[in-house]
Amino acid sequence: MWNIGRHYSRVFGEVWSHKRLFTGDQIVVAASLTLAFILQSGFPAVWSDGARLAELILAGMVTAGVVFPLSGMYRRHWFSASIRDVLIVGSAAALMLTLVALLNLFGLAAAGTPAGVYIVALFVAPPFLALERLARRINNNAVGLLLGGGKAQPKRGADSVLLVGTGTACDLFLRAIRNMPNPPFEPIGIVDDVEHTRGLVFQDVPIIGSVVDMDTVREFFVTHPLPRHIVITEPPAQFNESNIRDLLTWAEARGIGVRRLPGLFELHSFDETTATRTVEVHPNDLLHRPARVNDRRRLARRLTGRRIVVTGAGGSIGGELVRQIAANEPESLLLIDNSEFNLYSINKDLERFFPGVERQVQICDVRDRARVEYLFETYRPDIVFHAAALKHVPMVEANPREGVLTNVTGTRNVADAARNSGASAMVQISTDKAVNGTSVMGATKRVAELYCGALDRETERDAHGTRFMTVRFGNVLGSSGSLIPLFKEQIAKGGPLTVTDPRMERYFMTIREAVELTLMASAHGLEQKTERGAIFVLDMGEPVRIVDIAERMIRLSGLEPGRDIGIEYIGMRPGEKLYEELFDALETPRPSGLDGALLAASAVVPLDALRASTDRLEAFAGMNDVPMILDMLHKIVPGYGDGATTARPPAPSRQVLVQANGQKSVKRPDRIAPRPEADKPRFPTAPRFPGSPLAAGGDLRKS
């Protein structure tokens, strides 16, 4: 009873705070019923049947006075109304007329009123109510325009911007600018993604052309000043690849900075500037690939209601795994990381965006076998995603013991714990540096691949045994300590940008895409019973030269390479290669049945022999015997060290070719020797099948 009283008290408060609108609605109802009565019965009926009309109007106003507040019409902010708000008005008007018609039918009010009056009123009252609200909004905007001299005045030094896209984000961006007393941006035009809108006006800003036809944009700026920035209002991947690249190339050539509106997960605070906040565009926004339609239902079947462990949960890949898994409503999540701060950060993300997901956060180093076993035995996970690893080549090259203990011992601990706790699957994140490795990091990750592959074959005899799957891919843009953050920091300091060699190439993929495909691969492997021991290799597209990314990042910042910021070639570091590969010579690419991934079928390595070798490797790591660590890696990993021939002679250390404006600046050589086709590993367009099966036992050497 108390709750009912509170409800009606709140409704009365809403009406009182909108008393002018409420009064206007009463007038609209009376006018609508009068007009409907005249249209149905003729104007003379107003005089001859005035009593019935008065009774009809009174019944309508009383009914509206009850129905409209209860429908929530006075709880709406009509200066930012949406289609949903208009539908609520229409529904409330229809309900009001229905109730009045029922009163008429039962002779309680306006008895004898023709039914046609209510039908006509149904087409009159809702538009009038909507027009009333529109008039209030127009009046409010008109006052603002008069007081502001016709439009919002940008503050002195406001950046002129060219907007790309005409979606909801662009609409909100322009509304926010219009309502700010001193907006930081001055939109001078919009480039749409379709051609037929050219010449139209969107929120008082002209649409000057389309990314489909860049000539229209070029023509416009022949006679108009160039913008200081381009702001992409929609995710760049939503635009056609060649079209958006044409626009960005045009901007880069003219020194126009390129920015974009941030996504929801990039907003760490919300205030009055949120709608006009922009972030830099990086090459990870521009890695265009054909859009893949992922089977979300299959993913949900494998993740929803499951207990899931993520190791390395606070890292770049691990954190994205956690967020995408949380979006699929697991029963619970166990987050494992050895960094307190990383765990704190990802836990805050979950609290903010997925508060309903149950989770446990455990500080744990995967090297600690007893701790890992205890957590898994207690938690009893369904699926384990193993992302914990040391990944920086020079760091692991200088600390081989740490690389072995984390990447080899840590993986063994997690894999064994997953099997012992009865998990249905473990998914390991691997790297293209494990292929024909020249580095300790690559070799240790290859040992981890071999171990999980051997375990996967071992458990094949058990119908309920754990599946061990490995997903291999190249570099991810934007991960902690990687290329993009480094270049961003160097640009902020004024340069130079440091590049190993002008010929160095890498495969790149966005974190979101890599994790999405990893989850799809795990679901596919569980459902389709893919070949045991095979590795999922993600389609990374074509390799990209590092120097091209450096130049693009400089230009996207509105600067010119070599003039404003230099590029400095520093030579290859220990363990690095000029070119990475996705498959080694002993692996046969096969179709996986999953769009965006192939299977790498490698030689069979006996689990017992592998365990014996890794036991010795871990023992040498425990003694910090670096020569024996390297010797054991050579014995376990076929080809480790031989891949050094993949690297061409390094560029001269700290090579500086040009001195410009008093700072170091580097121009790329005019001619760079082309990379031999034989040395260019590419993701196969069609799977290659071997002529004969692989020999059992692989290339594992006796230790």
C-alpha cells in the first residue's frame, strides 16, 4: 500500500513539474475531439448537439489527465526525444480514446456519439500532441540561436573539422557542439559513405561529398580552407577499405590530422564533454579485412553458463579475452595474473561493464605448480584460456631462464592442472615467432605448442579427455609494450621514431579480431572434433612493413615524416628476424572449416620423450645454466637457430641519413632490394596437402 502511495506521489510530482505541458495536452485533447466531431458530424452540429460535444470533451480531458501521467509522458526529456518517445505519445492517445469510446458504449459519458468521431480523433490527437512537443523544442532552439547570434560560437582557436559519416554518433557530436557555449570544434563539412546525400544539410552542416567519390571532396577544398582535423564518427572498419584509405591518403598528403570518436570501452569517464571527445586514429583502426560473420550462437553455446579460467588475464590479449567471454554470460570467471595492478585494472573493467558476471581474482604466477593445481582443483573450470607468457624477444633473449620458466614450465603447469581438474578444453595463445625460431622466446613458445599438441593426442583415447588447442597468430596492434604505444610516445616527444630496418615486415591483427577468432577456433575445435595436435593458424592478411606504419602514424598526427619527425634505423636486435612466417617446413596447412583460420598439422612428438626433455630443460633453467638451456632448446625444437638465415644483414646501427631542422631525421632508401618470393611466407589461399603422411616421432632429438 505504501509503495502504491509513493508511485502516485511520484506521478503527481512529474505532472506538477511539467504543468505547462500538461495544460497544453489538455487543450490539444479538447481541440482534437472538437475537430473530429466537426469533421464527422458537420459544423452545425456544434450548436445543435453542443451538450454531447461538451460531455465528450470533458470525458476526454479527464481520461487524458489520468492516462497520460501513468504512461510516463511527463517523465520524458522532450528536448532530446526519440522515435520511442513519440510512440509512447501515440499509444497513450490511443488508450485515452479507447477508454472514452467505452464510456460512450456503456452510456456513461457522451452517449450517442458516432464511432467515427473516435476514429477521426485517433488520426488527429497523436500528431497534435507530437507537434506540441516539437514546437516547444523549436522554441527552445530558436531562443538559443537568437541569444547566440544564430549558432553556437566556437571558442577562439577552435579546430575546424571535417566529419566522416552521418550516423547516430555524428548526430550526437553535432548536437553536443551546438549546445556548448564555447565548442572546441567548428564543423565545416561532412563526408558521407553514400553519394546521393551530397548537397544535403545534416544538423546545419553541409554534406560536401562522399568517400565513394573523393573528387567531390577535392573540388570542395579547392575554394575552401582545409580543416585542421578529420574526425571519423563511425568505426573505420565499417567503411569500404579502398574508399577510406583514399580519404586518409588525401589527408596525410595535406598534413591534416585524423581522429575518431571513441568506442564505449575507451571511455573511462563520462561528463559534458563525452560526446565531443576524440581519440587518435592508429593503424590498428585501419587494418581492413573482409568482414567475417562469426557464429555468435555457437560461441554462446560454448561459453554461456561455463566456468572459465583466463591466465594472464590482466594483459592485452588476456584482458580482451575476459571482456569478450564476459559478454557471453559465463557462470563465472577465474582471472589469474602475477601482476596486482593488471588484475585490479581488468577487475575494474568488469565491475563497470559486466557487473552481473561472477568472478574470482587470484594473484598467481603460472610457474608455481602447487598454486596453479590448488586453484584449478578448487575452481574446477570447464574451459581454460592460457594467455600468460613472456613475449618480448630482446627481453627473453637476455633472460632465457625466465623465458623457459614462464613459457615452458608455466604452460606445462596450466595444461597438467587443466587435465587433472577435468576441464573440457585448454586453449593456448601462441605466436608466429615459434615458427623457424631464431629467438629464445620463439623456441620456448614452440616447446609449449609441442607439449599441448602431444597432450591433445594423448587424451584422444579418453572420450571425456581434455582437448588441448593452440591458436597461433602474429603481432597484435596496441598491446602493452608493442609498436603502436612506442611510436605514439615517440611522436609525443617529437621523435625520432625508431625502426629496426627499412625492410622489416610483420603480420598484424587487431586485438579484438585476434581474440574473436581465438574464441571461435576453440568453439569450432570442441564441436567439430578437429584433428588432434593440430594448431589453429589465424589469417593475418598480408605482412606490413614497420616503416610504413611509422610514416602513417606521423602523417595521421598531422605531421610530415623527415620534416617534422624523423625515422631512425637502429639495426636488428638479438633474436629478431626481418620476416616472420606462419607455417614451418614440417607443417602442412589444412582447412579448418572455420573462416579466418587454417590448421597446421605438424610432426607427432611422443609425450614421454617430450616430458623427459622438458624436465631437463627446466632443471637447467633452475640452475640458470644458460649454455645448457640453449643446447636443450636446440635439441627439442627442430630448426631453432637455423632460422637466423631469414634475417638479412642489419641496417647500420643508429643509421642517420638526413639532418633536418636541427634534429635527426631519416629518409628511407630510394631503392630497397625486393624480398625474394621464396622467402615471403604468405597465408595460403588454398590448403596444401602432403603426398605422404608425416613420420611418427617427428624430429625430436635424443637428449
